[in-house]
Amino acid sequence: MTSPPDRLLRRLEWQVVRRLDGRIQGAYRTAFRGNGIDFTDLREYSPEDDVRHIDWNVTARMDEPYVREYTEDRELTAWLVLDQSASMRFGASQGKDSVLAELAVCLARLFTQGGNQVGAVLYDNRYQRVVPPRTGRTHVLRLTHELTKASDRAPDGRTTDLAAMLHLAAATARRRGLVFVISDFIGELNWEPALRRLSQRHEVVAICVVDPMELDLPDLGLVLVEDAETGEQLLADTSDPLFRQRLRDEVAAREAAVAAAMRGAHVTAYRVTTDQDLVRVLIGMVRRSKRRRR
């Protein structure tokens, strides 16, 4: 009898990974390639070069800007930085944590199929796990097992410390590579400096998972709303159009602030809703990445 993690992996391999064959396989790895870590040469700077590659010591000696050239590694190390806080368990039809798990497993399977290593950092305020990078289906199955562990921890009265999560990712992923940060990014907006530091060493892809009910609360009458992370409760009249409009305005302002922080950190950002088809999500990410690189 197969275990729940094995059933989940088999289902995703059949429903998602198999459907991607011939559409993004092979291209997926090159669409999200960061710069290699092996220095090969110096050359004079040209206007289309990335200023982050300027060698300032050589530039100072030569009185002309010079940039470093690198060779790309044949293999890639990818890291999945996964928010497992209480707010990720919210969802009308499917929890954000379920979408996170499926997306993480699919990404891990896609990269390991090409012989690349994948590691993971699973984080909430009180409990963190690091899965060292490995390759192969057995490793993806281990990651699936970690992601499907039941979590019934009570709220600790604090919002998720996303800055601490990103600091842990930076301390764990020491070798230059590709980092996927998957979260709802609910919490204090103090994580931009940590995300920017992470992106200075790695190519970072931030994926914000949201539920449609978080964007526009329907008319449900008088309901008791509880903050999943702090435990704070509020009696809300969702039949009041003014209340729903204020909520929409606050959501729009928060989304704009999150988007601005990601632009300030110079990361590639995507938003995924819990009702989206995972195949379309992955294909869309690849296409956008290719357009951005061109």
C-alpha cells in the first residue's frame, strides 16, 4: 500500500509533470538559469552589461570599467524556501499550503529530472527544517513527505517573521544557485532588505500564493473572523458594502506594497491563486522568464 506522500508524487507526475513533456522540459532549466560561479576572464564594460559584475578593484587600477566573466555550471542547485506558517492553511476550496506543496514537488521533480540538485528550507516561527540538496526521485519523495506532515500547532501570537526565513535561506544556501521563495507574504513588510541580500548572491524567484477570498470577501453575513497566526478574533458584517470596499482597498494597498518591495529587491515575482491550474502556472512562469531575459 502506497503512502500519502507517494500517492501525491505519483499524481503530480501523472497530472502535471507528464503534461509538461515536450512543452517546457529542457527549456525549464535554461529559463531560470543564474550566472555560473566559476570566474574565467575580465573584459571592458559595455552598456548592456550587468553593473553587478563590475570588478571595482581592476576598474580602479585601469581607470576604465571592467567586468568579470563567468562560465555556467553544467548542473544547477535549486533551493525551495517554503512558508509553513498558519496563514498558509487558509483556503476556500484548497488551502494555500496544499498549493505550495504541489508547486514545490513539481518544481523539485522538474529540476531533478535533469540531474540537478534541489534542497528546501521549511519555515514557521517556531519550527524550521532544512532538507539538504540532492537529486533523484527518492529525494523528491522525501521532500514530499516533509511537506505533507500534519501540522496542528496552535498560533503563537506572532505574525510570520519572513525576514528571519530569508536570513535562514541565505545562511543555508551558500553556493550560488536558484532560489524559489513560496509564501503568502503576510506579515510585517520588513523583509525587503533580506530578500535583496539573497538576490545579490542567487537568482531569486518569489511566488506569492493567495486565495481569491483574500482578494474579495463575499457577502456571508455576520461572521467571526480569526487571524490564523495571532489568534485575534473579529466579528465582521460582510453584508456591509462599505466594509467590503474598505477591505478591498486595504488588500490592494498591501498587494501594491508587496510588489514594490519585490521590485526593490530585484527579484522575479509571480502571483498564484489557489484556483489556478498548475500546468498553466508553470508554463506561464517559463514564458515570462524567457521574455524577461530577451
